[in-house]
Amino acid sequence: MRSDKIKPLSHKDFRLLAYGNNIINYGNAKRSIVVNFKVDDKNSGRQVIYEEGGGGRGLNIYLDSGQLYVGGWNKTGGNWDGTYLSTGNIDNGAWNQVVLTLNGTSGQSTPQNNAFKAYLNGTQFAQGVGSELLEHLNGIGIGNINGNTKFHDVVSSGDFGLNGSIGDIQIFNRLLNATEIATLAEGFDGNQTPPTTPILLNPNNPGFEKGGQDWDFSKTGKANTYGEIKVVENGQSYSGQKQLYLKLPKQAISNYDDQISIEQEFSLSNQKRYAVEAHVKWLNPNNSLPSAIISLWARNPDQQTFSGKDFDIVADANGQTQYERLRFEFTPNATGTVRVWLGLFTHRDGSDDTEVYVDDFKITEIGDAIVDNDPRTGNLIQNGDFAQNKDWYITRNNPNNVSGLKQSIQAGKLRLELPGTNIPDYLNNTWAGVYQTVKLYKGVTYELSADFDRDVPLNNQTRSVVNVFAYKPKTFSDTGELLFDEEWIGPIDYDFNCNKPGNTCRNGNHRKTFTFTPTETTDYIINFRVFGWGNNGVPVKVNIDNVDLRVKR
């Protein structure tokens, strides 16, 4: 249920009553309710914002004596007498977003700890016991009671209309996690209007119901010979009737040359925020691989930097998999053409066929870019010229204990060395490098520059890949809930490819500048490293110097 316009509700002249609905009232162990509201006078008595059910079972959101209450109960047929969470942190005349979540266990009537939670403007303010909510046939009230409801102190059928406005209601028969709730709050302008409905940018064929229309399918190298990509209809879609089938063959061991992907281009603005998401299911978890790795990325208009991440899908304890929602948000570093893709590439560990279903692949505009102010000037990197042995930390992984993997300071420069091998995927999970932690601000565009100088024999002008990126780990609340997922932004793989069309061979010293825009104000890890994945067994020796990170003015 969702309204598209603000509807002023007053206990004197307006209430919206709705008949019970099977989807809402049937009974659920998981439930999330999101309401955007404004109250004119929070102290003007008891005021109902939303309620469903009746005195025996139900949920409600209401105001009483200046407090915002979120309530739930399942007394009839259950043992949940009721939980009422409250906060006084609301102001008259201001828009607020309240979220109720129920995370009960299906078939279990005994209340479970911390199964009932309440959020205000993206932040959890309380939690308590909760249980499965059984079927409740009473009506739904928006802005007042419809029938009766159970308050924290009494069951009542009186007139308790809201003296204020309700702009938007969203009801989910599933649990919204803390990240999703924070995202909803970020898209909500609490001073003016409720959030606009996200704009689907690929409305014609996100679920492949029209086959491959509007999408670019790509297979390269061994994936072109042995791989598969096709639209299927076999009753196993996430939504609709059809889904996409991808198979990366075990013969695909050359990281950059053997890959399979689905892509689409969009004209995007650096004044907006976007979400890229897809539902993916791993079909053959019984193979020799520890996981299926799904690459979901967006390439910025500069065609050099990226946002996104690689997702690992693993089987459950019974060796089974379900569709998983893969998602990331980003703001382009410039206005222009952005290419979004989902792909399968060579694995970091092992080699075997990877088969997946992809469905509901969506790109949406979710609101205006949120820009925090970064007042800092100058270089944000410490010891960027590597003149001293400080400020940088080592990152290293050497599972095969190969010799020749090095990171060191030589002649005032960072020296990174990766040994060669005649087995292209032998070093896929091997790297060496350095990193430094810097606080970045969401919506602000930064420039990262460095001098690069690689040592490659002139008669062997092969590709060399250096990882350059800003990484943000997962962010959790004080109660351990995931607030923001990890984020990778930047060039990710800086490719010295002399054979790539349009590239100039770069053996000598040259300076390169990259731009990127973070989506959260927090600490990011600035990385420089050489990684076996991408270099296909070719040895790499590169010097890096004069690293500079600053706000793009």
C-alpha cells in the first residue's frame, strides 16, 4: 500500500479506513511497516498513525502525550501480551519516518527476544520481544482507529485521529534489515516532503520476460567457446516467468580474457544516487568451488573508475541455495554514460563450472546525491612520497608460499613485485601491497593521483594490472546490525596494457589521476597492490610514488 501524494489527516474531518486484506492480515512471522508522517501537535492527546488487527492480535503506530509508540501483540492463540516501544524524539511540524519490524519464528507462539524493533529516521530507538502474528481479520486504520486496537494501557475503539499528515506507507511481508531502513531514511527529506518513488531506469525488461531485449550479452575467450548465456522459462524464476541462465566453464582460467557478462548503458547524473541490484541463485553448489563469485559493477563516465563489488554466494548447511539479492548504491563521478554489468569471471580458488540464474536485474534512481561538506584542503595522504617508513600498512596474502612476492621501499619509492608462473590461475588469491586509512565524505568527489613506473622487458610488452581503490568495510550498529555494506570504488584494476586499442605503452614514469565519489561518510582504506588475479601468471614489477588524494574543487 502506497500513497503518491501527501494526504492531510485530522481527527476532526478525516480518517482513512481500509477493509482487511489477505496479503496484510493473513498472518506473518516477518513484517516491516514504513510510515512517513508529520504531527502538528504531538501533545494533543492520543493520535493513531497506523493500525491493523484488533484487541487480540495486531500492530499499531501512534502518539500519546508527546511520545511515539510502536506496538505489537498476539494474545489470541499466542503468548505475546504486547510490546510497546517509544521515543519522544519528534518535533511538531517536521516530517519523520517510523519503521516497525517483526522478526518472529513461524509456528512459534512464544515471544523471542529482540524480535520486535522500532526505528525513527533510519536509526533504531528500541527493541523488545515479539512473536509470529497470526491471522487477524479486523480492518486497517490510517490516521485513526478502524474498529479497535490495543494501546500500551488499554484496548479501545474510540476516536483518536491524527492531527497532522501522512505522506507514504509501505508494508513488507518480510524483514527489512538495518541497511535497507537506513537507505529509506536517506531518500527521505525530513524537512519537506516524503521520498519520491524510485525511478526504474530499465523498465522494459529487468526480468528478461522479453528475452535478451535491451541487454548486451558478452562471452570472451574460453567462455565464448564453452560457456552459455540464455533466457530460460522453467518455473524457477524469482519473479515473472523467465530468468537468465549463465554458465562460466571450468576452462575459463585467464582472468581478463575468459569472461561472461550481461550489460546495459545509461545516461546518469552526478547529482543523483542510484541503486544496482539483481537476484541471483547459484545452481551447482555441489561442485568443487567454495562459492559462486558474482561481479556487479558500474563503470563511471570517465571509463576508468568503477563502483560495485564482487559477491560470494555460498550454500547453506544442507548444501542448498536460494535466490540472493545483490545490491550496491553509487553516485557517478561525472554526468554521462555509465555502463552497468553483471558478470562471471575466473575464480580466486579452484576451477570448475559456475552456473547461476539471474532475475529482476534493476537499475533505479533513488534520490538526489547526498553531499556532506569536506572542508579539508591539500593532500589527505600521509607520507605520499614514501620518504619515511611510516603511515603505510602492509597487506599481503600468499597461500602458496611463492617466493618473489614483495612490497618494499626502494630509493624513496614503493616497490611492488609479483612473481610469474606458467599456470595462469595459480596466483589468483595472491597479493602484496600497502594501504592507508582516510576519512572520506559521502557525495564528495575526490582525485587520487600517483606516479607509476613498471619494469617490463621491452621485448615482452604484456599486460600488467595494479589494484588501486578505496575500500570501505561493513558498518554495524551498536547492537551488531549491518548498517552499510562494504564498498569498492576507484579504478580497481589499473591496466598497463600495451596491446589494448588506444593504450600507450607505459614503461617509463607517468602520472595517473582517478576520481571517485563515496556513498558514506566514514573511514576508507586506500589500497595499492599487485594481485595475481588479473595478471595471468605474468610477473609484475612496478614502482609507485607521490601519492596524492584531495577534494576535487
